[in-house]
Amino acid sequence: MIAWAAGAAGQENGMPMVPLPVEARWSEGAPFQLTSATTVVCVGDAAAIREVAARATDALRLVASWTLKTGSADGGGSNIVLRLDRSLFPDLPDWQRAESYRLSVSATRVELFATTAHGLFNGVQTLAQLVSPAGTGQWQVRACDVKDYPRFQWRGLLLDPARHFLPPEYLKKFIEVMASYKYNQLQLHLTDDQGWRIEIKKYPRLTEIGSVRKESPRHGDREQGDGRVDGPFFYTQDQIRDLVAYAQARHVTLVPEIEIPGHFGAALAAYPELSCTGGPFEVQTRWGVQPDILCAGNDDAVAFAKDVLGEVCELFPSQFIHIGGDEAPRNRWKVCPKCQARMKAEGLKQEAQLQTWLNHRLEEFLASKGRRMIGWDEILEGGLTPGAVVMSWRGTRGGIAAAQAGHDVVMSPTSHCYFDNAQAQGPAEPECIGGFIPLDKVYSYEPVPAILSASQSQHILGVQGNLWGEYLWGGKDVEYFGFPRALALAEVLWSPAKSRNLASFLGRLDGQYAHLDRLRVNYRKPDAAAPSNRGTEPKAQAK
């Protein structure tokens, strides 16, 4: 096999994909002609294969503008054949085998093999990138053979509708784009001081009060308000179920984040009795860290958190439930009689241990629902609870410490993975939260720290790129800051480390802009002038 990781040679051979497959070669022979008569054939009658066939026709229609037929009989014609083969890649771990595939293209047929529907789906994304023009209104796929599987099992991005709401229709578009580049986790930051964006039936004031703020920081002057009411904006439970199903069909898992105990201001505005002081509070109109958090000494507050997480578990089937845990000032706990009584009763010496006590209660509750708790790396500070998964954002030290202690980790350091930072510098660039992370820096990131042993390295589940919403007013802003950096991270997460080559990636990236155009992505082309259409889209409609 000729590795497509051959750096500049990959560009010269016209091998176009992002992310790079593990192995691939061009084959001898004429290309496969993709025409309106081509049929997507499902070998076997499994519903999962038929679902992948539907996604295959979607992906190929984006390129060729044809809706291909699907069928269950292989008549030997010019077909794209989808087939499950449980014997593929027997030496890989189960999670890797589940996403693996083999793609073979000849003049007369395309054959796609995988052990699961997810693997078939991944192969479809590669096939769509291999389609090239063959003349006016004609399309072809050059003969080739591909063997492929991912390097990491958590390949994620984060969106932040808590700060600026993103309508369900936009989330569906974003899921489509993610799936095209083999991302499989979308974390939704649903609650914060500035907004509560998920309907909870038991506590209706969370959305009646918590989903509305009086104003937001003004464009270009973060110290001034814009004077415009924001909300009520939130996702109904029916909308969540619809989004979950839509993502599942594209093999993307939605991971909900419910901030506990900090960044809890929108909930306290609705239910001030859950605080240490009793309020009153309002939904915050400025970004930043607030001193008032959930009262960990209050039994009713702990019960509230469990009630909320219980409804969240009913809506999201994801294995992981994110409880935030970051930027939670504990000064209120130091003088709160209930919190101090809790610490005394539990034999706790520091307020950080009280947060760990709370986390343990939440972890036990989530475990009773068959779920795993994940939180930002501050959950390390009072000692990790037994099954906690750490998302390391304040550099990599938290992730290293967690992996060395035998805990699973998702790396997400601000140095490489915070896509709300600027990706270019200059007076024409839009306002952002600060920082500078260019495309090549994202591509250079190595998720597994060299200090970890081989067994400890197995705890690095993957990486997440984050698009925090303070200065991203809508979908166009999300895309301008997210792309093409998200493509660089996609290759970091999928392709073998030894195959990565920046010159090769940049050459292949040039060929991806047409695909991003078809997906209607408002990307920032490297070294281009900043566009003028950021932040101009209309506000989402309130629920």
C-alpha cells in the first residue's frame, strides 16, 4: 500500500481527503463513472445499512446534484455496494473496529465494507471526497483501495448556545458538517449565568425566567449593553429528541453540559433559594465568572441538581453527561452555615473537598442511570471521584494527572483547542474573546503527552475543539472561527500521528473549500481578508 501520509507526494498524486486515511493507493484501471443511473446497493437487509444508504445518497447529491437510487439486490451493474463484514481488522480494539472500513473502487463498481453501520458511514464520507469532475455535468471516482480506522475515539467539538442561542435548524447543519469530517461528539453547553437553554418539566421557571436576559454586551464594546432583550430562547424536550435522533442517524453523539455548581446564575435567577444567600438574582448580562453558585450544603439544591440531570438523561442517550465544574468560586461556601455544616458532618477540611463531595453524589446518581460523569479539570482540585472523566482545558497538566491516576481524559487545552480565539491577526479581524491560535498550531497538536506510559496513554480518549459563544453571535460567526481549524483538528484525531505533514494538509485543504461551499460553511480562508458578514444574521426566533 502507498500511504497517503507521504507529505508533499500526496499532493502531487492528487490525493484529496481530510482527514487522511490510514492506508490508501491508487489502482490501475479506468475510473468509476458516477451517473444518475448508479445504484446504492445494500447487501443484507439490515435497517442500519439502509440508513447508511440514505446518508450516502445525501452526501453524493451534494457533489453531483443527483439523488441516486437505492436497492437491496446486487445485479452486477455500475453500483455502489455497502456490505457488513465482521471479519475486518480483527486485531483492532472493539471501538476502533466499529468505526473502521475498507473502500475499493474499480471501473465497474464501488465496494464499501465495514463491521458496523458507523464504519460504512465513515467510508461514505471518504467516498464523497473522492468524487471529481469528469466533464460538464459528469463525475467520476478514480480507482483506488482504502483501509481506514480512527486513532482516537472522542473526536469532538463544543457549541455554546447558553451565551448566544443557536436554533435547532442550525445545529442540524453543524452536525452535517461535523459528520463529513468524521467527528463523532458534539458537546452542547446548555446552561450558564447568561442563559438556561433546555426545558426541564419539573422546574418550568428555568426557561420562563432563565432563558431571558435584559441585554447582551454590545458589538465592539464589551463594557456596554446593547439594550436588546435576548430570549426567551431554549430547546423544548421535543426539539432535543429530534436533534438527538438526527445526530444519531449521522453517528454523532450529543453530549449535554449542565453547569454545576458554578456558572449557575440563570438557574439562581429562577430559583434563588438554591443559593447560599437567597438572592435575589437576575440572568447575567455580562460575560465572566460570578460569585454566586449552587449551595452544596442545601439538601434541596442537591436534589434539584439530580432532578435536572434525571430529565437530561431521559433526553440524551449519551454515555457521558458533562457537569461542568469549572470556574466555581467557593467564597460563598466559606461563610454559608449550611455549607460549613455539611463540611463538618462529612469531615471535610477545604471547600474544594465539598465540591468533590457534591460531584460524588452526582456521579453516583448518573451511574444509577448507566451514565458516566465528565467535567472540566477543576474537578481534580478536591480529589477525583472514582469514575470521573476529566476534560483538561487549563493546559495539559490536569489531563496528565488524571491519566496517571487511571482516569479517562479528553484533552481540550486553551493553547490549541479554543477556536473562539482569533485564527488570524490584523485590524480587519472581528472581535473575539482574545488569544491567537493559527491553523498550523492546531495541526501541530499532539494529544498524548510524552510523559505518559503506554498504559496511561490508553486513558487519552481524544480531543475536543471548543467554540465558546460570548463573541459568536450566530452560525456565521461559529463557522468563521471554527473553519478550517476544525479540519486540522479532525486530521489530528483520525489519522496516524506519523502521517501528519503540514504541507500535505495545506495542499489537500485547498481541495476542501469547494466541499465547504456546498455545505454552505462561512469559513475563513487562510491569509484572506476578513469578511464583512459576521454577526449580521437575524436573531433566532424565541420559543
